[in-house]
Amino acid sequence: MSVAFVKTLLFLFGAISLSSLSVSALTVDNKTFWLSLLTHCGKAYAGEIIHAPENDSFRGKKLVMHVRSCEEDRIRIPFFVGEDRSRTWVLTNLGERIRLKHDHRHKDGTPDDVTMYGGISSNSGSTTRQVFPADEETAKLIPAAASNVWWVDLTKKSFTYNLRRVGTDRHFSIKFDLTKEVAKPEAPWGWNKVFPLKITYEEGQDRYPSFSATGKKILFESNRNGHWGIYEMNSDGTDSKLISDKDSKSRYPSYAISGAFIIYAKKLDGAYRVTFMTRDGSEFKMPGRTGMIGAGLGDALFPVVAPKRPLLAFSARSDLYVQNPGGRRPFQRIASTEFREAWLRWSPDGKKVAFFSRRDTNDQDDEIYIMDYPDGKPKRITHRKGHDFCPSWSPDGKRLAVAAVDEKLGRSINIIDLNGKILSRLGLGFERVTEPNWSPDGKQIIYTARKEGNYDIYTED
């Protein structure tokens, strides 16, 4: 780190001494810092205010931090102020950077309106200090906090949480004594409840998310630039970028062929056609392929490529089609009735498919069907009054995540077994919720949800 940057820190923070910013320390990456923090997992420590306004509400109250949860890439530290158990610091290891977020909850466990603000470290930091300038999400959520800078100092003897609002007198610092453990406090509010984590915040509609094979990237569609395009971002919602042609109308993307390609629907001559592109956005035509996939069928939508099989599937004219993307043989219609059928998805082993249809409900309710491919018959597995649609297979092939609208239970993402039994419900409390997909390790569901008229992307454990 340059001397100029050190001087900048001195200007911004004022209270930081030059001796605490040794050049040798600043050239060490964040791994040592992270590993040092992990050694305190499960332990609780008392703190004291080092700097805060005279009338600050924290003064005169017992302050305790509890390194309560430690995962490979995430550390959660509830921070207690007297009897107030609303706060948790969430640190996430992003590889070369660390992210700090502030999770605020009400007594019933529901998220506060002002929550999950913070920032990502501006560089690899040092073994004893990580600095977090406010991110764009924070600036939108709390405009006055756009100039916030948080930093954490970690030594063998102390953990110090700091905040400075650049350009103002706002300065807050609490130091915790790591040499003396204290009694572990109760769980913070909402600790045993799971809530959705919103990961897109741009204006416009963000939809149709799916994970890459590694789980590190997310593909989605958005009209944030005035028309529908294909975007890719990190799994935490950072570094979002348009990868399709900026002037094209492109929708319904998913990773294909071990993630080397992206399959999607592109509007050409007034109708959507199935198209491939490379990860950098270059259009790709399968060798031996002539003509556009789905030509002559109206709009060809929701394309996916089968695992372990040289096949793709798409929906068109309320029917389901399968085709070899590189061959010249005509497409095969594998499900067709007079009513809507859509969203074919292959099981992880490629031997079964799931889709939704109104074939048995006289065009009233969407229901989930599964069938052996290629010679099986559709088997209906949901029978609830309402709609079950957009199925997604779990990585082990034993469950499905489906979007649901139930007359009694409302809207949700339901995790069901292959007989249609509801195992759990996610995505509660939204105006609409749809398009679920699993992470490769099966630990997360990503989906689209609408709140206050806007569609965004959420993840949930």
C-alpha cells in the first residue's frame, strides 16, 4: 500500500496514528486477519466506548460481542447493547476482499427497514486492520451514510469496531477486551429464523436467476437499461455486468455445457429464438447447426440444456420441445395438450424431467408433473387448489423447489418431495415470488420476488 494512501487514511480518520499503519503490516493480505478472528469463535467479550458523542444511547450500557457463528466464508458476531439484541455484524470472506454488513432485527425476528448496510474492504487490508467504505447499497438505503467508513482493528488483546462519517464529526469506536471472556449472552433476535437476502438493488426488473456450476456466479435477466438483457454477477450480488449485446432483446438465460456457454432466448424478426453465447457475450452457433432453434413455433422460451445429454429443451405455443442443439434433426414435441405446458427441467442425472401444466385442471390451476425421459408418461405430483409452477430440481434429485400460489397459504417457494409433499416454505411475505433455482451445493435457493411493484433477486438458506 502506498504512503499516499496511508496519508489519505490519516486525513479521513484523524484518530488513527501513523505508528498503527506500518507498511509491513499493510502489505499482508486478509487471510491472517480472517484466521485470527476465527480463533475467537464461540467466545464472548465485554467492550467499552472509546469514542462516541456525549449523548450517545450506548453510553452507560453493558456492551458485549459474541463470535457466535463461524463458517468457511462467513462470520456472524451479534453485538448486544444492554437488553437490545437487534444487532449482528456479518463478515463475509469474498476471497481477495472481506465484506461487512449490519443485520438489524426486531424482537419478532423480522428485518428492520434499515438493515444489511455496510461495505466491502477497499483492498486486501492487513493482518490487524480491515477498512470498509460504504457500498452503493448503503448509499441508497441511507443517503447520509454514503460517506461512512467502517474499520475493524484486531490484535491479540483487542477487537475494535470503528465508524467515521467523512466530512462530519461523526466518529464512533468500541473496544472489546479479548483477554477476558465473559458469559455468553442469549441468541440475538431472529437468530433462529431464516429470512430472504436481497442481492439486487438497481432500478428496473431483475428476474430469472440461476447459479453457475461453481456457485460463485449468478446469471439473470434485467431491463434496468431500458430493454431486456442478460447480466452476470457474483453470488453476493456484487460486480453486476451486462454480457449480452446492449441493443438486443435477450431473456431467460441459463448456464449450459458445464458453464462454458449460456443458452437464452433472443428476439429476432418479432419472435424469440433459442440462442447460445460464450461467457464473454460472443454469440456462438453450434457446429453443423443451420437455421434458428425454435423457428416456426412462435416464441421459443425458457431454454435449458440437459445434463449428460446433447439435448436442449424449450417451451413454445404452450407445448414442450426437445432438440439436439448441434444436429439437423427436427425438434421433438414431448408434451402437448390443449392447455398450457411449460418450463421443462431435467433432473441432475438427465433421466427425468419436471414441468408444469394445466392439462388436468381444465385450464384453471398450474400443477407439477414429472416423467421419465424419453419414454415415460407425465405423473402429476401436486394437487392443491391454486398454482404450482416453475419447478427446479435439487442437486441430489430428491426434491423440487416450486413457485406456489395457494388459496389458504398464499404465495411462497415450496420445497417438495417427488410425491408433492411440502417439506418447507420460503419466500414468504412478497407480492409475488417465482423462478426458484438451487445452488450447486443444495444449501441455498435463489428466486425472483416482487415488493412494492419491483422485481428483485433474493437468496435464502
